[in-house]
Amino acid sequence: MSQSSSGVPAWQLEGNAPLAYDTHIVDVFLQDYSRRLVEAAAIKPSDRVLDVACGTGVMTRLLANKIGSAGLVVGFDLNAGMLARARASRETAAAIEWRMGNATDMPFADATFDCVICQHGLQFIPHKAAAVSEMHRVLADRGRVVISVWRSIEHCPWQAAIADAVERNIGSEQATQIRSAFSFGDADQLQQIIVAEGFRGVEIRVERETIRHASMAEYVPGYISATPVAAAVAGLDKEAQEKITTDVRDALAAYRVGDGLAAPVEAHVAIGHR
């Protein structure tokens, strides 16, 4: 979830942001989505699985619980803060190997894994074809790849409202950091890269989730604290911070449920075979 990007600011989290990421993103909507992605990957207990751009390890832990001690699970990421948070978790008794490195030059031998999963990380990698090529290289024959990326931001109104409010109240650079997570939302581009790097039988589908929270006033600052613009927003005065919350609330009138919200978020899930 947190590999670096070139030209587009990456979703790199520091300080307390990895904890906030688990609290306000993983626990609110990414956990259920991750469970469905594990099912889509058709994981078997003996599988050797690599989770690329694993972030704080939500997907990695689900994989480990699915596989147990019979297989191998590796969580791999470039962001030291996210990996530190992942290593600190004790949510699974199954062994996980945590490794730090770049997705375009992975420290694994050819044909090491039966499945490679990359959830919401490919959009942040500058050389996407090189990363997909590496996924192909480390897969064994008949191995499978599962890649998930958010659709373009118009399909994700919560994040669009956050980005627009940040742009109005802070600036375009910070808004671009929010929007960077949705910068690779074209299904045709995703399929072309995966096919070009040698995968066969590639299928892409739309996966939908709903972001639900009981309090917009609590969730706007909570969500922002889990993003790369957390420090910039924290540096604003109270009035400016409240204006961001008001702008988001007003933009999401169609998705408000009492004081809270129920807003859709959509992703593309690509599955291919070696």
C-alpha cells in the first residue's frame, strides 16, 4: 500500500500515521475488502504467498491465518514506518516474514511463490511494468497474481471530498497527495501492463465497499490523520481544521446518514496466471 511514486507524491506515512491508518482506514472499510481479496486469490493452506506493498499488514495477517504453518507468507514494503506497525501486531499466531525493499527489485529467487498479491500499491510505483515483471519472475509455474487498485476518484466520493476540501483550505500539492491513491484507475491500462509482462487469462472486475461511520465530525479529522497530509492539517488553526470538516460534510450530503455517512468506494481487482 505504500511503495514510492515518481512525479506523484507517494502515500508515505510517518510518525503516528501508520497507527491512524489501521484505526481509520483498515478498521473502518479496508478489513472487509481485504477478506474478499483473499477469497478471490483462492489461497490454499500449503501456498507460498507474497504480499507486495503490504503496508501495516492487514492483508498479510489474513493470508497467514488462512495458510497457517503449512505454507509461507511474506509481507514486503518500502515504508519503514508501516512495516514497524505491521511487525508490532500480534493478531495472528502464524509466522510471517516481514521484508523491506523496492517492488521493482525484489530480493527473492525466481519461482519462489505460488501467489503474489498487491493491494493498493501499484499506483504508487513509478515503474509499474518493472514491478509487474518482478511479480511474474518470483511466481512459480501456474502461479497467480492478484492486483488491486482504487478506481479513479470520481468513483470514490469520500476521498474526492477530502481532496477538494484540502485543496481549498491548504493547497493543490497536498490535494495531489490524497488523489495520488486514485491515479491508476483505468482498467484498460491495468490489463495492458499485466498482459505485457507475460501473465495469461487476465480478468479485471470492479469490487465495491462502503465507508460507514457514525460521526462525520470525528471521521474527517481521523481519516486525514491517516494520510500523508496529516502534518499539514495539524498545523492549521482550529477554525481552518473545522472548515475542512464542514466542506467535506457539505460535499457528501447525498451520502450522509444522520451525523455520519455511508459512502461508496470502488476498486479494480485484476487476476492473472503465470
